[in-house]
Amino acid sequence: MAERYPHAREVLELYARAVLSKPEALRQLLIEHAPAALAEAAREKREPAVSFMERLHARVCTSHTPLLGVLRPEGDGAAFLLFCDTCKEEYSFPREACPHCEAGEIAWYKNETIPHIQTRVCESCRRYLQVIDMGREPRAVAEVDELVALPMDLWAVEHGLEKTPPNLAGV
């Protein structure tokens, strides 16, 4: 494309390098190879470089690791999404399958004191994740609200369940 559109060569080449870079190297790549204004923004850790790096990192995430689940109101029900620990993006996933082993033996547990969070357990691989119900708590911030589920995490660990990856609190 760079040959067909010479006016975009510089940004296309930058994008190609960035896609092949490790996420932690994106800022340095921008500083060294981006057009002057973008390089300066990257050096100073300000916009538009920050958004550019976040969006690019999200696009190059190839191994979604679910940190938690999210139920978002949709139509007459709720869409089930997983929140990627790597790129921090939500992506669709079948409600009846396990994201770790793809089995379909899923059980849901609730703690009545935290009504907007459910613990989703795969009976096959014994892994679990917390699911934030945005319909019950529209102001929830999934990655933060998941920390509210610490009592449910302790219950899960006591029952021999494994959570991968750990949340912000290390649980």
C-alpha cells in the first residue's frame, strides 16, 4: 500500500513496525519513527500518542485472556462478553462455554450482598471468573467492580477453584 499511496508511506510503515512490536516498545517506536508531532506527544506521554498506543495494542492482542465477564443490557436480555486482561477490550463469547477449556458445564453462583456480581464456574476445568451485571448496576466499571467480589473469590478458592489471571488485587 505504501507504494500505491506515497503520501501515506510514513504512517503505513510506522503502523507495520508497530504491529510487529511488543506492547512495551510502542512508545519508544513512536518517539524514534513517528512524524514529529506524534513523536513529541509520545515523548511527553500525552494525546494523541497515548490513544494511538492503546488502540494499536488492543488490535494486536491475539490471545485474549479473560479477566472477567460482563453482562450488558441488549434488547430484552443481556449480551455476555469477556473482558480481556491483555488489551482491556470486551469481546463476545458464548454464554454456555468455558473460555479456558471450551466445555459446557457452567454453573453460576451469587452472593446476595453483592447482587450485581456472579461467580461463573466451569465444572470441567474448575476455573472461574466473576461476571459484572451492568443491567443491575449501570454505573459499574467492570475491572474496578470486580474487586468488590473478593468474598466470592475467597469462597471459590476454598472450593478448590482456580482463577486465571488474577485481578488487580492479585486474587
